[in-house]
Amino acid sequence: ATDAALAAAAHVVEVELVNPRVAQVPIEPRVSVASFDNAAGTLFMHADSQGVFNFKMMLSRVFHMQPDAIHVVTTDVGGGFGARNFIYPEHVLIAWGSKRLGRPVKWRAERWECFASDMHGRDFRTTMTLGLDRDGHFTALKVKIISNVGAISMAYVPLSNAGWVSTGCYHFDNAYLNGVGVFSNTVPTGPYRGAGRPEAIFNIERTIDVAAARLCLNRIELRRRNLIGPDVLPFNSAFGVPWDSVDFPGNMDAALLLAGWDGFEARRGESEARGRLRGIGLANYVETPTGMPRERADVT
């Protein structure tokens, strides 16, 4: 259906986009302490984590222990950004070493070790194909994402998350997504600062800007024609994401007002008179929840 809609579109714009790889680099390198109590059959870990329950569940699977026999504590870690959602081989080794030696074991990484082995982020190659009718309304979207997952697979979360929001805040009757994870001789990638959602929003918003430039359309008006309006809510996106109780056009208008968008050309002229360059851009962003917690408490 998407291919047919693209073939019937008055205009088709195809854009190749790269979200470059980034190293996450928290302020402090990774450091953890593990203490195995063989008599009690319990494990204590002071961990450089972003979530003690993630560590607890992963360690329980590695050591075939009940989760309530594992106690994980995390204090200040100098930032996480996604890289510290997961256990690394060092966490397993210090726990194993503590069990073997019968005493606590500590491990601390050097900065170069973190750069060489901590999970990296981003690294998408995306082809966006956008169809528009003669009035500038979006008719179809085709998205192909190639995600470099690195030398081993630690997470496909960015690729999964990107799929949900690849249509952005816009109305498409037809959309198609092909997401592919590829291995390479690089450090593994995974969740980083939005975990695929910022990449997907950049892709659709940049494609709209390119389409507006190529078709000589106003980039704001092109967005306004295609934003999901409050009058059609509740609404399911072409990829099945439900929207409710949100005013995308109102949000955009408020941002334009706060940015002084209408007065920008005068500000640009003032800058040029002083030999300076000035630019302005706008992106409509939508966030999604990232899943259910693995553990909960009910208090009455």
C-alpha cells in the first residue's frame, strides 16, 4: 500500500541521513564492588548502574540465583546516559571472583577502557522516502533504518524505539518501516539519551525541511498542514501509536511565538550587517514511554 501511494504521489522526496556514532562518556569511569556471602548464598554489589533492578535481574540470571538473594546499591555515578543500564563482563567477573575468593572484589576502569568498551550510541543510516500530493499533504512515508549494533549485540532498543515514532507528529495514511541491525567490528551500541527516538524525530523533521526547500514550500506551513490535529483525537499513527489529549499545532504555535519566529529575518539582517551568520530551525518532538518496570511495590 505504501509503494502504491508513493507511486501515485504528485511529489516524492528521498533523503539519505546519518545519525553519527557517539561515545557516551559519563564524568566518572565505571567502578563497582562485589561481595559474595557463600554461607548465606547472597550477593551484594555496589554498582555503577542506572537502575539497581536491571542489575539485580541480570545478575540473577547469570548466577542462577533468586533476585531476593541479590542486593544492589547505586549512589552517584557521574551520569549514565544509557550505557549503564546493563551489566558488563567486569560486573560478572568481580562477583565470580568474590565467590571464589571469599572476600570483596573491586574493579575500576581507566578512562581509555571506558572509551574502548563502554556501549556507544546512535550510529543509524536511514533512507526516508516521503510522498506529497499537489497541496503539500503527506500521502506516504517509507523508512529504512540500518542500525550498527557493533561487534556483539547488547541492545536493539534504539532501533525498536525509532520505529514507533518514525512518523513524528504527522498524519500518514500509509507508512512502511524496515529496521535492520547489522554487526561490525566496532564497540556495541545501545540506548543513549532517548534511545532511538531523537534519531527518528531528526529523520522526519529533516526530511520535511528538505521537502519544503525542494518544492519551494514554507517549512512551517508544510508542517501545519500535516500535523495531527486535536479534532481527530484519539488517533492511531500509521505504526499503531495511540495519541490522545495533545495539541500538536498549538504546541508548535507556542514555540514559534516564544522563539520570535516572525521577527527572525530582521535579526538575521542585523547579524549580516555585522558580518555574522544567524540561522533558525524548528522540530516537532514527541516522546514515548520506554516500557514497564520489572518490579513494583503497592502501598496502602
